[in-house]
Amino acid sequence: MRSRFAENVDRLAADLAAMCTGVESMMADASRALMSADTHLAEQVIATQEECDSAARQWEQTAFALLALQAPVASDLRLMIGGMHIAADLERMGALTTHVAEAVLRRHPAHVVPSEAHGILADMGRVAVAVAGETHRVLAQRDPVRAAALERADSEMDALHRALFERITSDRWEHGVMEAVDVTLLGRFYERFCDHAVAIGHHVVFLETGLAGDAEEGSAGEPLQRPR
Amino acid sequence: MRSRFAENVDRLAADLAAMCTGVESMMADASRALMSADTHLAEQVIATQEECDSAARQWEQTAFALLALQAPVASDLRLMIGGMHIAADLERMGALTTHVAEAVLRRHPAHVVPSEAHGILADMGRVAVAVAGETHRVLAQRDPVRAAALERADSEMDALHRALFERITSDRWEHGVMEAVDVTLLGRFYERFCDHAVAIGHHVVFLETGLAGDAEEGSAGEPLQRPR
């Protein structure tokens, strides 16, 4: 029989995956709202943000209580510490979907996305939803290999982000400054959304292996348990 | 005589304050580089980013080792958990100063800041440096009252951010789309920098009092130790 503590740990792991499903669906709705200038859907996304915040806060409270009362070690401790960062990343991803939704409302009844940026932003939305879905699988399966592969999806997003900037700043941009400002911020929101997914991948590598997951920053393979 | 463990805890607290001094000085340099289009200074800021990242990673490794080996409770546990978030916020603040510095290089030898946005961005730089200085004092003194007051400085930044957008999108904006895009992103970097300072304030309230610091999100006064 699993102990009460082990059940709590399992639930914490499952809750991270569940939070990610929520973020994925927020991102799907926000991107759909953006493409179709659907203010009703945008408002729904904004209304969900509080749930996302409160799930993250609840997660942290539960983990803190378990840390204080049970003093977990090894992989359980890593789940709580890595999970706190993951919960914070998921909360921030939710906030970024809300920013996308808010842009829809800001220009209503006008479309916030001018025709020239429509294709690239639609692609960014698709990549973001796919990345959130993959992040959910990484969290549900706690698969460090899959986690590290989130970087590739992020490269795709970075390429779209560069293409978006080239489009806005090219001589052929026929829209005004306000449209450029809106599209600049939207591009930034999508890009940051994926950055947080990559960070979650690093945290999953850490909580599964005890190794830092951010290889490109020169710390891969360095055990995090080593005191200085 | 203080125990070895207590000395480690003291050092962790002092290291957070020291990291913040580093971020404050990066922000001062980045803002000065931005105003004077000083590429040499901008490059210095960018070169410092690695130090900032590695200090945050080192902090987390030390805290994790203490958590694993000593199973701290009460205020020591809160320092490690709250401190992990604070270290992450400081690292992100450092990254945002680097983004400001990168903008200087991107348009060299042209000035990235057009004359019309010069005054507001100079003010944003001043507020950001002041906020970083105040965050340092909050961390050094671990003063929850002062921590909560960081919100006020953030309101000042938000007002400047709104003024910047009005300036860019007004009919009197005589610069091009590219300049507007640059200034939009710079404004966003400054605004996010202050958001992270506010988040640090919330974490200091938590680590000093055990209460959630983000009162405006409806969780003030709720003890974080309560298991669900």
C-alpha cells in the first residue's frame, strides 16, 4: 500500500500536468480569439487566469507543507523544488495567454492583427499550442529525453519571431505604427511562452535525473546536490 | 557560537542581497549605455550576464544541498524556498538589462532611442535603478514593510509605460515603424524588470512572515504552511 506521503507526492506530480493542460487550452483559445477577433472567447481566457494563478499558489502551498512536515529527500525533494519553478513557469505561461487575449479586446471592433502579420502569428499560435501539449506529455511522463527536445520547438518559435520582425520592419509594411506595436508585443508574448516551456523541460530533467537541464548554459551534468 | 548551518543560512541571505547589487549596477550601466548609445558599456553589461546567471544557479545549488542535508524548518526553510524564487527573479532582471544593452548594439551607429522617447526612457531607467536599489535594501534588511512598498515604485513605472505607448502611437510620432518597435520592446523590458522587483518584495514578505505577500491577488494573510 502506498503511504499517505507517497500519495501526496503522486498528486503533486499529477497536478503539474493538469495545470499544463489548462494552460494549453488557454493558449488554444487565446490564439483562436486573436485570429478571429473573437472578444467573447478572449474574455473567457482572461476569466480563466485566476484559476491558473490559484492552482499554482495551491501547488506551492502543498509542496511547502510537505517539505516542512516530511523533510523529503532525493527524487521527492527534487519534485518539490523543481515543481515550484514549474508551477511558476505555468502561471507565467497562463499570464502570457491572457496578454494575447487582452490585445483582442484592446482594438475591438478592429482586428488587432493586420493581414500582413496574420499568417506568421497564426503559425506562432499553432507552435505555442503544440509546445504546451508536448510540455504536458513531458510532465505527465516525466521523460527527460522528451523534455530536452522542447528546445527544438522553441527554435521553430524563434525563427517565426525573427520572420515577424522582418515583416514588420520591412519597407513593405503598409500598416501604421500602432499595428506594428501590437504585433511586436504579441510576438514577444508567444516567444516568452515557449521560453517558459523550455525552462520546464530543464526542470523536468533536473527532477528526474538530479542534473541541471540547461545544457546550453554550461552546467549540464553538474549534480545540483553538491554543496559549495 | 553560530553553528555551521546557521552560518550557511546567513550567507545565503547575504548572497541574495549581493546578487541584487550586481543587477542594480547592470541596470545603471545598461540605461546609461542606452541614453548615450555607448556600445562599449553595453558590451560590458552583456558580458556580466553570465556572472549573474551563475550566481543564481550557485545559490540554488547551495540551498538545495542544505535542504537535502539539513532539512531546515520554519524561517530557514522559508528562506530557501522564497530565496529560490528570488534568485530566479534576480536572474531574469539581469537578463532584461542585457536585452536593453543588446538594443544599443542592434542599431549602432544609429541611436536606438529617438529623441521623442528619450525623456520617458531616461525616466524609466532612473526608476528601474531606484527600484533595484530599494530591492537591495529590502533583501539586506529583510524588511516586509519596505518590501510591500515596492508596489508603489512599480506604479510609477506603469505610468511611464503608459505614457511611452501614448507617445509612440500618437499622431505626432515622427519616427518610423522600426523605431516604434525598438521603443516598444525597451518599454516592456523596463516594465518587466520592475514586476520582478515587486515579486521579490512578495517573497520577502513570505520569508519574513510566512504570509503570502501578493495581497492584491487575494491571498494575503493566508499562511503558506497549511496543507490541503
